[in-house]
Amino acid sequence: MIGSGAREHSLLVALAADPAVTELHAAPGNPGMVQATCHDVDMTDPAAVTALARRVGADLVVIGPEVPLVAGVSDALRAADVPVFGPSAEAARIEGSKAFAKDVMAAAGVRTARAEVVDSPALLDEALDRFGPTWVVKDDGLAAGKGVVVTPDRAAARAHALACLEDGHPVLLESFLDGPEVSLFCLVDDDEVVPLLPAQDHKRVGDDDRGPNTGGMGAYTPLPWLPDGMVERIVAEVCEPVAREMVARGCGFSGLLYAGLAITSSGPEVVEFNCRFGDPETQAVLALLESPLGETLHAVATGRLAEQPPLVWRDGAAVTVVLAAENYPGTPRRGDVIDGAEQPGVLHAGTATGPDGRLVSAGGRVLSVVGTGPDLAAARAEAYRTLDGIELGGGHFRSDIGRAAEEGRISVPD
């Protein structure tokens, strides 16, 4: 397992439950990953990761984050004949370059927001005039889920765009899509596409979607408000056409394709694509998976997804709530002692072992807490009960993850 966050921790938990998995390793891992032997290896170094895979005799390497994928780690592993779950660097451009993703969607006939790339401050004001009254401004490169500003304030949109341009990154201006958002993960093996359960992420830092965007403060699955047949429609209208287009371009996708969508009055429209499991949605989705994860991911890595039986899911619901460090999503405070993280359902993200051997915070999103239950209300209650037993100085979390769906306040526009 390549990575160190709660997404990778949840993948390890699911892999450990697969009877076919006999040994687990993580690079670099984190203190909570007791399921695996952790190795202090630079996960963005293709040669170092490949050497580790050979040294431990890995039958499968699963790459969690996007940065190693864009850096070509999966290419190096494939060149060494090590099965790897994760797309090539060329295919990972579906996330690494939003302009590339827009080009793929245009060729595949996939509905998405109207967009315009701006690569010079001199062109920015004129371009901003062509959008609004709600502006969507995206960093064209990787931004760990935080490179997007959605605002009715033109000055704020302009400031974010200028900051990206000053960092040497083009920006993407998009029309605003009005409708609830869905995250749909699909296992993809060239043109074979198998969806997982749909989930919804909560990006804003505060309750009621207030405050700046984060990497995600929580998620839940399934979505009681999603119309029947919508997952099948998304697969047919979005994921399969994109998968076929990438095969046609010579960069067939192998791994997890994440479609972020708005469900508008015209149907599903793409907000973004990612080339890996999403965080924190993965933590909720995998909590309901009954099929053996190791065998399934190995089938994708070896080109045998079409041979696998349908995925099996537990009934009920799952909720993930993120416990964040003080000042996140700004520069987070680190080194605060964490108590209570040994409870069931707690997944580690930004944690480390302090000088005295105690668990301390070491990042912005510190822990993910997962609750499950027969329905969304029960799953929410379990997640927040567990959170009540955790102590982190200055830590904060949203109290409303999944609440709007539980109360029936989300609907698809007519």
C-alpha cells in the first residue's frame, strides 16, 4: 500500500479482511496501520517503490494518492512486472491536468461545465467577465482537493486565479453547475467499468457548508436522495465513454476512476475526475464492502476485471467524519497529543509518534472516524459517539455530515 492517509488505512483494513491476503506492507504508512509493516520510503520515487516491492516479494501494489501516480510510480512497477493497481502517468492526467480532462470529455461527448483555460494575468479580467454570477476557479494542476474556489464574489475569484498564475499554474474558469454533488468510484480495466457505491463528500470546513474548501471533512453512503437508475446512467453516459476515449488515445485506464458529478435538471454533469480512490469517501464506501478487496484489485491490475463476480455490499449506511487539527485548512498545528484513537472505526491520517511514544497530530486532517448502521441516522450516531471519546487539543470537526440527507433536505432539481 503506497500512501500514509486515512484512505490508505481504510484500504488496508479492507485488504486485511480478504482471506487471500497473507501479508501487508505500507510505504510510508502511519502509526495507526497496525495491519501492515511500514517502510520509510519516498512514495513519489518510482525506483525506490519498485525496489521495495521486489524486496518484500509483493504480488500486488496499491497506490493510494494521486502524486505517485502522476509521477509515474505505476509505470515503473509495470516495467518491473509487478502487478499494480493504479493508472499510468499518462492516464493519470485525467486528474493531473483539468484541461486534458476537459478535452477527453469533449471528445467522448460527456456533459460538463463550460470551461476556459487562462494562462496569463493579462487575459484574466476579460475571461472572468464571461462567467458568473457564481465563479468557479480551479488550479489546473494537482491541488489535493483544495485548488478550487466557488464564490459569488468576483474579487475573491480573481484573487485565487492570480495566486495560481503567480505560482506558474494555468487556471480553469468554469460555469457553475447547480445541483447536489455525487462521488462515484469505478473500477476500470480499459473499457470494463464496475461502479462502487455512490457517496457524497463535504468539502467546506464548517457546518452548513460554510468556510473555505478543504480536502474533505466527511462523507456518507449510500445516497437516499439519488434517483433510481442514476448510477447506471452515470456509468453509461460518463464513465464508459471516458474509458473508451482513453483507450482510443492509447492511454487506457487501469485502476480507480473517480467521477465527481453534479446531478442537474439535465442529468449528471462532470465537475472533475480523479485518478484514485477519494478521501474521505473511500472510508465510508469500503466500510460496506463484503467482496474480497485484494482479489478484486488484483483482477484489475492483471486485466481480469471482466471475469470477477458482481460486487457484494452490506445493507445499511456508513458515515465518515474527519477530525482536523487546529487552524486547518490553513497551516495546521502539529504535535498535539491524541487520546482515544484506539477505538474501532478510527482511521489514521495525519498522525505520528511523539518523542515520549504517545500519538500526536502531524497533519491537517488527523483522523477519520467511521460509523455504520442500518440507516443513515444510526451510522451518524455511531460516528459521533466514537468522536466523543477522542481528545485532540484544538481539534475540530463538522457536526452535520450526512444530516441534510438524513432529514430529506437534498433533492435533484426538476
